[in-house]
Amino acid sequence: MPDRLPDTPVGSPQGRADAEHRERREFVSLMAARVRDAALRKPYFVDAGTDLVTLCRDLAARGIADALVRDGDRLGIFTTTNLREALIADRPPAALLVREFTAFAPFAVAADDPLYDALILMLRHRIHRVLVREGEEVVGILSQLDLMGFLASHSHLIAHQAARAVSVEELGAAARQIDALIRVLSEDGVRVEVIAGIVNSLNRQIFRRLWELVAPAELRAASCLIVMGSEGRGEQIIKTDQDNALILKDGFAFEGLEAVTEAFTAALIEFGYPPCPGGIMLSRPLWRQPLEGFRAALRDWTHGSDPEGPMNLAIFLDAAAVAGDAGLLAELRAYLRRLLAGSDAFYARFAAAIEQFGAEGGWWRRLPGLRGREAAEIDLKKLGIFPLVHGVRTLALQYGVEALGTEDRLRALAAAGRIEAGRARDLTDALHLLMGLKLSSNLRQIEAGRAPDNAIRLAELGTLEQQALKDSLTIVRDFRQWLALHFRLDAL
């Protein structure tokens, strides 16, 4: 009897099924793996007073490319990247001390953290290694090569493919794999917030690499590419629309800017990221401006009469820098804080958007052609996700919370005593439940050949899901009432 069955033809139905099963098994192994499961390298420690010649001699003898540096109570890491910086100094290497070129407070994970946490950390911060701790002790170093070696059998390494893309077409091939990744992760029961984190990191790598491919270096250096809305918060999973913008340095002019931004938007559409119905894309003049132009826009959005102003501001408040000079976004944030200093009346008007959609009577509407129970449909965003997210966003703005994600904002607000810890936990759980139901509904819609939206049919939910939905909407309703009292919305 043969040791194994003959290989199934790749193009056959069974071959495709086998490949899908293999990828699913690989995803499950990744989701279950812990950092300690990967090959961790024992750290090599040196004193911060060591000179560079001695350190490089020791690194070469050990065949390694980095060292952990002890400098009193501080711990840092020295790598070959730091060595390049040292070589351009105007002193001989033997006169240079390690501490002068060491990056202190390096990124770290716990040995028992999920391995995907380390993966997301490396993707998000574009770093090549993290420290691994057990308690306060550093027990190892996990490098990107170590991680890739552990994941070598995982054919779905989209991030690696995106990083290596040398053309828009190659990058598009990587981007189009994300939907399949989402489906597999969802079917295997991975938590929705974990899926959102993975997808968010991959999306940002796609956006960053695309910008590098279409925008000349001169433009990239004098601008900041940002994503906003749910993408900025890290809460968008299925590709629904684009929310992005480009902040330019004051006084910088680039011939052909419109063509570059249109190429960026068109490529994302080709990758499967639909255009924003409201035109919130850097291909539109409003969303590609110098700092002064955005300052004027912020003034108008906060104190002007434009009915779209509050919505534009809400989207901008979730902005995250993806590429270029992140200091430009920081300048606009600081300007907005000065603009809103002491503006309690503004916070109330801004928070009032939570009341724009109906409550009890508006939780469902009738679908054409259906009768009875099957006709009930709920808009998860209008009645659950939006008032929750916007209420938390407004509180974060009022109390100077810098975090972008709704869960992170709630955690910070609770830690500062601005909201009860129990309410913050309930709202986080409700958000994850609503995101999970939306994701499941979107996947069913895509499977049926429909465009994904925010609607969910009650008939598609089981009894426990219906009860969980009811409980989550009750939590949101109570939060709306709390916000109405907090901001005195009855006085508007």
C-alpha cells in the first residue's frame, strides 16, 4: 500500500478543496500559536559604555546583527541600522559609545502572547524585531526572519507579498487576497476584533506601498497620507469605501498632484476598495490641501454653517497617518485642540448627532416583497454602531483622549474616571457583537452576489444572536440616554 495517495491535480475541484482546507488549517495554527512557539534567539547584552569597534567585533564573532544595551535602568537595542548612522559620524568608531546610537524602550511582547500580536506589531510599526518578555525578564528576541520562518508554510502571507510588490498590478494581487483571508478567519471562529486588527494592518501596508509606487519621493517627503473613519479607528473589516486624505506642507507645490492622487484612488478601486459615496478621498480638492487649507476647513467644520461640517470633522477625528510626515497630522490635531478650548456648547452640538436616527420604532423596516417576520431588517450602523462610536468619539474629544480605536478610547476614558468601568466594558462588548453580526451579514451578502451594507435581516439570526443583538442595542440606547444627560442635549 502506498505511503500516501497520489497528489490531486491542483486545478480540479478536489484540488481546490484540498488547497482551501490546507490554508484553513494553516490559519488555525497561526491563530493558536504563541510567541514562545516560534524560534526565539537568546539575547546578547552589552554595557552602554562599550565602544562600537568592540561591539562589532563581538557581534561578528557570534554571527548576530543586534545586541541589547544596558544603560543603568534603561534597556535598548542596537542593530545594524544604528551602525549605519554611526558610520557617518565625524569621529572614529573606536571613540563612539554604543549608548549614543541605541534605540531605548524597544517594542516588546510577552512570551504567552498570541503570535499574531507580534505579527501585527511588526507590520504596524515597520520594525524587524521585538523583545520577548516573561514578566520583567527579557527571555528572547523574535526577528521578522524568525517569524517568517515559523510561518513559511502559510501561503497566505499577504503582507510579505505586498512589501515585495514592484508594480501596482503585483500589489493588487496581494490586496485582493484579503477578502479570502477574512472569510477563513471568520469561519474558524477568530474573534472579530482580532480579524479587524489583522485586516487593518494589512490595509495600511497596502496603502503605504501603493503610495510609494505612485507618488514621487519629493511628494512623499512633503506630505502626510492619512486614513480616516472606521479605517483610521482600525474597525473596518470588509472593504466598503475609501476615507483618505493628503496633508501637504505649507508652501509646497507639486506639478501633477491631481494625476498622482487620481491614480492612487483608481488603483484602490481596482483593488476592491470602493470609492467613498461622499467623496472623502484624496483625489478630491477638499481632501488634498496644505496645512493652512485644512486649518480653514477645521474652522469651518467646527464653527461654520456647512451641514456637512460635523460629519467631516467626525471622520477627520479618526485620522491615522499611513505614510509621509506624521508631524503634519499632529499639527492639525494640536490646532483643533486650541480651536475647541472651552467650547462646551460645541461638544453638545457635536454629540447630538447620536439622535439623528430613530430609536425603538426605527429598529426595523419593511423589505419590498416580504411579509411578516422575514420583512424585519435592522441597520446595524445607524442604530447601534454609529451612536456608540460617535458618542465615545465625542467624549474622547472633550477629554483630550488621543487614542483612535473605540475600545482604546473607552479604556482611556474609564481609566481617567470619565465613564464607569462597567459601562465601558458593556459598550466594548456591544461594539464587538455588532461588528461580528455585520461581518457575518456582509459575508452572506457577498456570497449571494450582493454589495455589502449595514443591513441585517432578523430571519437570518438564531435565537441566541437575536437576544445578543437586543441586549447590545439596549446597551447603546442606555448610553445614548447617558450622553443626553451628560451633554444636556435637551437644552439645544
